[in-house]
Amino acid sequence: MMKTNHFASFVRELYKEPNEFIPLHVPVFRGKEKEYLLDTIDSTFVSSVGKYVDDVEKFCANYTDTKKAVAVVNGTAAIQVALRLAGVIPGDEVITQALTFVATANAIAYNNAHPVFVDVDLDTMGMSPDALRSFLEEFGEKREDGVFNTKTGKLIAAVLPMHTFGFMCRITEIKHICQEWGIPLVEDAAEALGSKSEGQSAGSFGLLGAFSFNGNKIITAGGGGIIVSNDAYLGQQAKYLTTTAKKPHPYEYFHDELGYNFRMPNINAALLLAQMEKLESYRLAKANVYKQYHEFFSKVYKKIELMPIPEALHSGIIG
Amino acid sequence: MMKTNHFASFVRELYKEPNEFIPLHVPVFRGKEKEYLLDTIDSTFVSSVGKYVDDVEKFCANYTDTKKAVAVVNGTAAIQVALRLAGVIPGDEVITQALTFVATANAIAYNNAHPVFVDVDLDTMGMSPDALRSFLEEFGEKREDGVFNTKTGKLIAAVLPMHTFGFMCRITEIKHICQEWGIPLVEDAAEALGSKSEGQSAGSFGLLGAFSFNGNKIITAGGGGIIVSNDAYLGQQAKYLTTTAKKPHPYEYFHDELGYNFRMPNINAALLLAQMEKLESYRLAKANVYKQYHEFFSKVYKKIELMPIPEALHSGIIG
């Protein structure tokens, strides 16, 4: 077991923790988290509305270069609503990957649609464009009203790849296949805030994208998610559906669709904004950890090959 | 419009606000809100788990005298899961009231079930037991596998009354009717934390009850809800379903049912615990406001009759 001990020693040295348990992820709070939280209490704006909600939405739209970002209660809710806005209705199928958290498939199920799983690529851990193409060539049939699965007879209403652990899948190829077939692309970018492919942000490739701010993500809102879209109308609809589809009115409550109580509370947005302000420093810290792992596995412990990050190569983190 | 001015003057005097806009509801933070929030940052426990989640669940179970309380992301989610645990499945009907926030009917729809609306009582604004009985006598048919609506052919899977603005509906009578017909009772107690009927807490009469801690409630978590039950197994299942139905395991993710990402983040629970510790003082403050309204409408401005609160009479707030 000498090899394991070697690796363990490397990790303990890296994290400067000689004895204690090293958790997989711990949120780091080095920004204005406390200041912003106290401000929500002083202002009494802890709930449905508040400036922090607006601020995190603006930050995220700007950061991912999308037209509209909508803060919601968690990443699962973000995927659920993104799929609905992409046109998924009960009985449809959504092509996704099995290597993901259960939320991806659950979000499909909440729309009363069915997940269809295709393989991931070994080197990205995300949906394989080859597997997607093969599946569509074997089972897909283009008709006037969409692409149907000839085996099940169901409409293939969306493609939902996931960027595993923030590694980008071959999203540009997947996008081209979706365009070729005319199937809406929705990105489960839950783990990928800050990840890019050829300079473009995760979440911004498809019709809509979904991020998560659970405690195990690069930044956290305690619990939270964000939907992004480059389609201003869909972005507006995302806000509408996630705030119970209530028509604006000073006192009447008129809801003209089945909406959701999915808004992010202002107190969670306050925490998230402080985290967003430090996002780049967390990205650099993670890149530095990657660099050290890379050196360890390429120079010291060559029996395991570390997964390459194309973007890390491009950006000069390693090389 | 002299009368309106009179009433307006009374309200302005009551709230010691001569000129400015008086909001319908503002959260009040006079407890340990700031201390507990800062503690979540210092401990890094802001997300899925943490002592505040445990504490608010214990408080609520104790306060409502129920066996188990499960903290969730909002009141809508609480109703949705409570209905599912009561046995509501797609295609069923749930009897409820139309005088409520849209969440009540939405929670039914999320279970792919159908709301059936019966009248409320004029003096409680909550579901009328007479209307419920009439409906069941006209349309209900007891069969081996449940009570069916003879008009639609659907199973009536639950009765879901709501305690409007915290006024208790005639819950004991409704409970008896449900027992007589063998239909599960679920209470939408979203607005009724602290309300009682004959000494028993709102939320504790049915199989399960749901509370909300949105910003407009007597106490707030920013956003939050709690499911309560006197059935220990259902309480345990509520926890399980609202934490993605994940089987306990140190690292494997095995989910054996369609669960939800509905847990309350620890940061919201921290705020809520501080609010819970002050709940009695808020209840007394509201009782005092009610007393002054009561005096105004019974002595000064007799053209409008204020709704009586039976419990207020019982508890000596007025009389």
C-alpha cells in the first residue's frame, strides 16, 4: 500500500493537513459574506425581493456573457424550468447522460418527460457528441413537428449534457448536432461556473443553461441556482415562471400559468454575491491545485494518468 | 370619504407612522438573527446540513406537539411533499378551497392531481365543513379502494383545508368528516404557525401539515417551509423525499425513488431559529394589534364588523 501512502502524503502536504480528515469540499468565505448578510437583516429584505437578487443576476449574466440570468432556489429547479422553457412537455424524451447527480434526471421527470441516456466521453466525462450522433442516426426521425424516437414513438424535445466536475464536454460539437437535427440544447452547467470552451462560458451554448450554488460548488448561496439564456424572451419567462407566474398588479393575484415558487431569497443572494466577488480567486486556487496534481502524476506517480483540461493548457496554467 | 380617513388615522396612530407608507408586513429582527448568521459563516455550514436545520425541526415539532418536523425550501414544497406522502398520485383529486395563495393548488398540480374547490366559511375564511360534507354526500362514493368522485370517476385522495391569515378553519369538524369517509387530511397551515383550535396547534390535526416561512409570515427564513406529522414513519419519509431520496452511504449515490432537492439550507435555518425564539413575542404583539382593531371597530367605527377570533376570546386577549 506504499503507493496509496505516497499519494496521501502528497495530498496532505498540498492541503497542509498532516493528520485530520480532509473534506472533499468546504466553502471558503473570505469576502463580504458577513457584511452583506448583516445588511439584509438591517434592511429587513431577506425574502422574495432585494438588491442582492438583482446583483447576482447581473453578475452572472455579465460573467457568462448571456442576456438574462434568473436566480432560483437551487440547481435542480434551474434545470427543471430551463427544460420547460425549451419546450419539453409531458411524454417527451430528453437525451442526457447517466454520469451526473440525480437532479439532472429528476428535473426531466418533474416535467413528466423521460430521460434517454447516451454515453459520456472518457476524456471529458461529459456527453459524447459521437454517442449523441449515433443515437440520433439510429433512432431519430425528423418529422414536421420535431425529431421522434422511432423505438418509443416519443418526441425528443431537448438534449441536456452536463459538464462533469466543471470539465467542459465537447459542447460545440453537441451544439452543431442539435442545430443539424433541430433539437433544443439545454446545458446542465451546475458544476461549471467559470468553465469555458474556446473562450465561451459554460451555460451559454444552448437555448438555456443552469448553474448550481449548493455548498459543494465553487461558490455557494447555501442553496441556490441560476438560469441563463441568450434569448431575452426566455429569460423573462424564466423569471415569470419561477415567481409563480403572477401577473404584475399592485394587489391582485392573477396567475395565468402553472408557475413555481422558485425565487432565490435575498439572504441567499447576499451570500452568493460576496462569493461571486471572489470567484476568480477561487478559480485560480483550483487551477493551482490542478497544476500541482498534474506535476505529481506526470513526474512522481506515473501509474495514473491525470485527466487533461484543454482550457488549462490554453490558459497557460500548465504546459 | 371621512370614514376612510378615520380608519386611516387609527392605523397611522397604531403604527406611529404619521405620513409614510405602512407596509402590510415587514419582518422584525430583534433576536439572535445576526449572531446565528455569522456563526454559519464561521463554521462554514451554510448549506445542506447543519445544527440550525436540526434545531428548527426540533423547535417546530415541540411547538406544534408533533412527532417529526422536516425543514424544507418553502411552504409550496412542504404542501407538495405532504400530499404525496398522504398518498396522492397522478390523476387523483384533492379537495381544497379557492380562497388561498396559488401555492395550494399548485402543490396539487405538481403531484399531477386535480384540485376540487369547496366553499369557505364566512366567519373563518377557511374550508367549510358543511360545504365539504355536502360535496361528499352529493359526489362521493365509498368503494373498497377509496372514495371516488362519481362525476369525474377520480379518486378523492386527500382533503387540504387552509387556515387563512392564521384564522383556524373548523378543523375538528373537517377532521371528523375525513375520518368518517376515510380520506387523508393534510393541513395547509402556511399562515398559521402559532394558531390553535381548542388548544391544539394548526398543522397537527391531519396526517401531515405544512408551514411557510416566506417574508410575509409571522416569522421568516427568507424562504422556507416545514412539514410536520404525528406519524413518525411519514415524518421520516418526508426527510427522505426532500433530500433526494438518497440511501445513506459514505460515498455511493443511490436513490430509490423520485425525490426532491427541497432541504432548507442551514443559513436559512439560522435566521429561522432566531425568529422562532421570538415567536411568542410576535404573537403577543399581533394579539395586541387585534385587540386595538377590535376596540376600534366595536366602539368607534361600528359600520364594519371585525372578524372574531375564537381563540382570542378563549385566551383572554379580548372579552
